[in-house]
Amino acid sequence: MNHQLSFADSEYQNKRRQTRKEKFLGRMEMLMPWSRLEALIEPHYPKAGNGRRPYPLATMLRIHCMQQWYNMSDPAM
């Protein structure tokens, strides 16, 4: 079922405060050269074919960076 936003919902969506998580992810998106890093890693990243399909490279790169910055384990992510 598609939920169509009303005019009030649309107006409210633009005025709500950003969460700390949204601010952090937005800042991380601006500061890191993601496309250059992905281009560098992509030739070595596993391809779909044999076995389970790998997670998208962009997702795994961001998870890896956050693990290093915050000293988190795989289950914590």
C-alpha cells in the first residue's frame, strides 16, 4: 500500500529537527571521498556468483569505517 503524503505531512517533514544520527551520516557523506575509495576497492571486492551474494560495497565500506572510528565489533554494527 502506497502512503501518499498530505500537504501537512509534507510541510512538517521539512521543518522537523535532524537527529544526531542524521547529522553524523550527512557529515560523513560530505567529508569522505566515497566514490574514489569504492573505485579503488571494487576490483578486489568479491563478485556475486559462487555462494552467498556479498553485501553492496558502499554499505560495507561505511560499516568498516565506522567500526574503525568507534572501535566496534561486527555484532555491534
